[in-house]
Amino acid sequence: MMRLHHVLVFTSMISKLRERFHSLKNKKSVSGSFWVIFGFGVQKSFQLLSNLVLTRILYPEAFGLMAIVYAFMAGVQMFSDIGIRPSVIQSQDTDDPRFLNTAWTLQIIRGFCVAAVVCLIAYPASVFYKEPLLLGLLCAVASTAIIMGFQSINIILAERDINYKKLMIMRTFGQLTSLIVTAVLAYFYQSVWALAIGAVFGCVLDVVMGHKVFRGHKHSFLLDSKYVRKLFRFGQWIFWSTVFTYFTGQGMRAIEGAMVSTESLAMIAISGTLAWIAGELVVRYLGAVVFPTLSRVHRDQPDQFPAMLSRIRSVAILTTVPLFGFLSVLANVVVAILYDDRYAMAGPILAVMALVGAMRTLPMFYQNALLSIGQSKENFFSTGVIAVANVILLVAGFKLAGLYGLLIAPGLAYLVGHVVTSIIVKKYGWVSIKADLLFFLLMAGFVAATYFVNFR
């Protein structure tokens, strides 16, 4: 009897420890969510403040030039993405310094490659756009890729463990300091070079603080052939997924520009920025909290994975769809408050694009879940289907229904992508009919309300 009693006591202690462990993990996820949302809000506030300050100091052409610079940088960055960050987050080899040093070394090599490509296209770009300043600006901003290549791998490990408090405080301080430096340079020199120098300064500050604030792994240059193969095997599909993602984002503007007038394209760009604020938050939350959390659950408790994913999806649907929906319903009011009568056309466009933005988030949770279990190939297939459907439906939508057909097309493309992705993940037992019904019921309500308020 005594032995039985000891066994029962021991079992009870183990059970309590387990409950505390799960409680700590949940607290970590909640804390991570708070700091991600806090960081997102601060970042957006600083971006708005930066625009308000710098647009009053510099001439408009300066922002046009930098927009071209960042478009090239974004394209080259995306076309060279080998998935180092998600590879480290989902990997079980993070206890091996050789793995971390290999990932860090590849990160540095990629930075030099990105910078080299941008410098090579700098002169042709300056000739094409008839802007000689682009040559120097592109080469200067290309250095940010080299600088960021040296960023501490300990930051990715902190993201892996959902330790975001220090990271968000560090980035908030860095962004504010960079804004002040850029504004001072702009005030004294009245030149577009203030924006370029400010960008380089911000990257240097971010890397230095990253190594000072986040301690742990000691970096050294190393390329372990075993881990190089492993990183590239996972990352090759990340690369192709990123390429397709480019053609569902910035790449689509080139296609739209060939179909509609410059004025209409401007309205689409303005509306898209407003419509995707909630979407940016979803993407940030997925990458910073959901992906590491699911990766950890897959490593520690794979049997709990489907239930965890279903809960995350349901909560996300209840919180994000209303954000898009209310923005859609109030689109005309929002545009009337922010802009003058010349931009009235942006109201109905924003109404449609906000609803399309909600559709864009639908397959994202399954895609992140696939990455968290190391299925980058299946994630690539899902992204590829969406990209192809996007291009085909965009052209067909414009031919059939003009501007509004063009605007609705991406929403249909993401619906096709969600159906295909659901078929892919069905074998894992992840599909939740209840979550899908919840999403479409909410969407139906907001579509009806948007039509009644903005189009009736």
C-alpha cells in the first residue's frame, strides 16, 4: 500500500509539473503575442510620424526615387531567400553550434550576393528610369544587405522561443534613433541621400544592438557540408515560394499598370496600403508567434498539433475578419477623412480590397503549419497555385468586369488556393470545417453590409 501511495504521489507531482510547463508555454505565447502587436503598433506609428516629418522637409521626388530603390531591393531579397530563419526556427539541431554557425555563414554569403546583384543592375536601372542618382543610391542601399547578413543568429533563437520583449524594445529604440538621424540629415542637407544614409545607419545600429543585447551562441565562420545540404534542402522550396509570393504582391502592380490608368493605379495603391494594415499584423503574428509555437508543438507534442492549429485559426478568424470587415463597411468614411475629393474613387476600391485582404489570410495558417513541420515543398505548391490563379483570374476579371473584376480576382485566387491547400493538409487531419464555416459566415455578413453601405 505504501508503495502504491508513493506511486500515486509521484504521478500527481508529474501531472502538476506538466500543467505548470504547459501554463508557462501558454504564457510565453501570450506574452509573445502582446509584444508582437505592441511592436507592430509602434512601427506603424513611427512610419506615419516619419512620413509626416520627412514629407515636410524633402521634395516629393526623393520618395519616388527611394520607392524605386526599395522595390529593387525587395525583389532581389525575395529572389534570393533560402529560408534560413524558418529553417532555424523549425529545426531540432539548434543545440549544435556547427548548425548555427553554418546558418549564420550562409546568411552572410547571401547578403554579399544580394548586394552584388543590386550593384550590377544599378546602372541599367538609372538609364531605364532616366535618373542618374539611382546608380549611387542603389549601390549605397545595397550595403544594407551585407550589413544585415552579419545579424546575430541569437535573434532567430529568441524568436524560436517566442522571447520578443527585448527584441521589440531594441527595434523600437533603433527605429526611433534612425528616424531622428534621418530627419536631422534631411533638415541640414535637403537631399534624398538623407534617406539612403538613414537606412544604412539603421541597419548598422540594428546589427550592433543585436550582438550586444542577445547573448548565447558565439559566432564563427563555418560551412558544415551536412548542414549546408539540410538548409538548402529545406530552403530551396522557400526560395520558390518567395518567388511566387512576389508575383502575388508587388509583381501584380506591373500587371495592373498595363491594364488601368495611372490615376486608377494610384487609387489601388493608396487603398491597398490601408486595406492591408490588418493583413500585415496577421503576417507578423503568424511569423513571430504562430510559426514558432507550432514548430515547438510539433517537436514536443505532435499529437496536440491539429487541436492547437484549429484553436489558433478560430481565434484568428474571430479577431481579424471583423477588422477587415469594418474597414470595408466604413471605407468611404475613412477615405473622406484622410483624403480630399480627388481621392473619392479610393473609397469603393478600399471597400473591395479590404474584403479581398481577409480572403488573403485564409490559406496562410495552413501554409505556416506546413512550414512548421518542415514541409516547405507542400507550402511551395500551395503558394504556386495561388500565384498562377492570381495572374489568370486578374486578366480574366478585368476582361469580364473591368476595374472591379480586377480587384475581386485576387480574392477568388486565394479561395482557390485555400481549397487546394485544404486538400494538401487533409492527410494530416488539420482541416476544420467549423473554422471554415465561421470564416465564410462572417465574410457573408460583411459583404452584405459593405454592399448596402457603399454600393447600393
